[in-house]
Amino acid sequence: MDVRNIQNPSFLKSLSVKELEALSHDVRQFLIQTCAVTGGHIGANLGVVELTIALHKHFNSPEDKIIWDVGHQSYIHKILTGRGHQFETLRQYRGLCGFPKLKESDHDVWEAGHSSTSLSAAMGMAKARDILGKKNHIVPVIGDGALTGGMALEALNNIGHDRTNMTIILNDNEMSIAPNVGAMHNMLGRIRMNQGYNRLKFDAESILSRLPGGSRLRESADRIKDSLKYLVVDGAFFEELGIRYIGPVDGHSFEELENALAAADSINSPNPN
């Protein structure tokens, strides 16, 4: 596919997994060829190709608000929202901006350029949505490096306290402008190692929901889970804040991404994935 001809992300809804994978390949080739000439944040974008496609397939931008922390990883977002034909001007005078830009597209809902601001922005948008009585999704995408920032931690605290409904995407790629340090970084490292716990949790919830009296059984199982999870996984950090944790998820697998996003939709609370 010539990605320069993409006009909006609506075509993604009808694509199969194989077609999505082929599109991912085409997008990567386009980015490599273009950024070799214009420069740009190539690594950050090559790492979120499948994630960005999955988000635009699952949600309905711009009604649903996808918020990119920092914004340097938004090239695929720009391609899918009709700006691929402008990439020859990327980061050039009067050309395509290397970050989300409100005046460029209705799909760009937040301008940053600095890390750790997406969760605060998302909370503000979610509060405005609720006041207006709307039902659209708010979807901040934040990296593990940005999550160690004070503004992000303050936002997590408020989001969990207020039970603000949004879907938080944690792009845990262990990459940032400098090595990540501190307790948050170490905690995320331990979460990566506990995929077995999360698989067991999903399987048990699915089975219990189908049984007669499953809701009562699930409540009992939840109490047991709450007692045990502190022994095996640090994902309890998010849940203690009032934020349901789903993951880790392979960010290059369309099946896993869609399953996680669907699971997040079914939970009426904020969800880091």
C-alpha cells in the first residue's frame, strides 16, 4: 500500500490481521526511506507501528482522543490521519511538524514537546467529557521513562482517586533519552516478569463469568486475588491507586493488543495496558 494515499483511519476497521501486518511493513519501509532524508525520531516511531494502528482500528479518532506523551512517536498517527503525502516536508520550514500540532489536524488533540504531560491532559479532557455528558474514550499513550516524571505521578494519583474513566496505554519499551532510574523504573521491570499471573487472571475471570452464580464466585475470587497479588506482582501498585492493570501485552501483536483494548473497554475505570 502507498501510505501517502491514506486519508483517514476508518479503512482499518475492515482489515484482517494479515492485512494489518502488511500495512505495518509498508509503514516501516516508508518511515525508513523518508527519515533517511528528512531526519526525525525514527526509532521511537518504528517501535509503535502496530500499537498506533491497533489504537486507530479500535477507537474512533478524533471523537476518541488519543494523546501522545511528548509526541515524537506520532509519525504513524500522522500517516493514518491523512498526512503521509506531506512527509517529504517533515520538520522543515512550513512543513509537517515532528510533533502533534492542533492546527494540522483534528486528530491532534494535545501539543507537548516535553514528557510526562499526557496523563494530566487526559484527566482534563475526561472531566470535560463527563461534564458535557459525552461517552467518548480518552486514551493517553505514555512511555515508561515519562511515567517516572513528577507530573505523571501526580496525575496517576488524581486519576485513581477520582476514578476518572480513561484507557491509559503504558508503552514500556525501556527506552528514553537517558537511562531510567528509580523505584518506578524498578517496579516496571518486575511487572514485565509476571506474565503468568496476568494470563491466569484473565483465564479465571473469563471462566467464572460464564458459570451460574459467576458474579458471586468472581467476587470471592477477587478477594483472594487481592490477597495474593502482592506476593507475585508489582502491578498492585496501579491497582492500589484505583487503576486496573491489564498486561504486560506484546505491543507488536495485533491479537494481543485488540484483546487488551477490548478488556479495557469492559472495565468502568481507568486502565493502564
